Amino acid sequence: MAERLPYYEQKYSRLRDVTLCYLVSGDGKKVLIAMKKRGFGKGKLNGIGGKVESGESITDALIRETSEEIGTRLLEFEKVGMINFYFENSPPDKDFNQRVHVFLGRKWEGEPSESEEMAPMWTDVSRLPLEKMWADDEYWLPLVLSGKKIVASFLFENEEKISEMKIEEVNVVE
Ligand SMILES: Nc1[nH]c(=O)nc2c1ncn2[C@H]1C[C@H](O)[C@@H](COP(=O)(O)OP(=O)(O)OP(=O)(O)O)O1
């Protein structure tokens, strides 16, 4: 089968930036995931995050989204991944293609709480509910939760099905 990912990487060389953050407990055994209640990925369990707004840095957006979506103030975090997502069949009026900057949150202030957008819950790192998460998560989330850093690209046929992927472990994520 022809590789289509390089075509998408070239065609969409400038992707919109989005943040995604997983809070991790001090002993590394629990991770906070949340049910997305509206918009893109509605009904899926995911980390916390959203679009970087104009004039905002990635870090500003990370902190703002964490505060807006679960009411906690992020104090310490680490960048662990950068993932490009391409969709083969996006409706012409919607651009789902995006670059997701992935962080682990190490310290925060305030108890995570439910908002209009997300309902958070603590989960065992060893028992991630992958069947309720995005299809790509099983390929990279266990890696970053075990201390690895990754750069990856995924091409989706539709919101449920991956057609191609590329995952590279790196020492530092830009
Ligand atoms: N394939 C995928 N796998 C994954 O694990 N997370 C993904 C993903 N595709 C997108 N995400 C994450 C990134 C980001 O945190 C979230 C999408 O953010 P949204 O588009 O909902 O942004 P906003 O919260 O800014 O939305 P609005 O306020 O509704 O405009 O989903």
C-alpha cells in the first residue's frame, strides 16, 4: 500500500497547535483522564487541553486550558510528546488536522473538578481504559507514562480508524 503520510506532512506543513496534558500522581501510578463533554472528540476519555489562541505561547495555552477545563493551576510540567494528526476525510469546512503538544503535569494547585467541557477521573496507569480513548493513544500514551518522550504522526481514515502511523522515541521534545 502506498504511503500517504508523507503527502499529508508536506501538504499540511503548518498545523494548528493544540495542547494535551495528563496530570500524574507523585508515585507515578495514577493518571488523570477526563470525559470530553462537547466538541471535537466528544464522548472520548482524554487528557486536558485545547487550541492555542493567537498571541499565546504553547505553555500559556497549557496552563489556561488546565485551569478552564478542570479548575487546577498547573505549577510543574514536562513536555513529553509532539504528535501530528492528519485526517483523510475532514469535511471541507472543518480542519481537524492538528499538532498536539503533550505534557505530563507533575504539580498543581487545587483539586481537579468537573467543568462544562470535561469530567475528570483518576485512573491506574496500568489499567488505562484505552477502548474509550482515541485510537492512537494505545500506541504512545503508555510510552510517555513510562518515562519516554516521543515525536509521532498519525493519519486517520476517519475519527475511529488509523490508516498510517510513525512513532519515534527522542531525548528531548522541541
Ligand atoms: N487523536 C487524538 N488523540 C488524543 O489523545 N488527543 C487528541 C487527539 N486529537 C485531538 N486530541 C486532543 C487535543 C486537545 O486536547 C483536544 C482537542 O481540543 P479542542 O479542539 O476541543 O480545543 P478547545 O478545548 O480549544 O475547543 P473549543 O473550546 O470547543 O473550541 O483533543
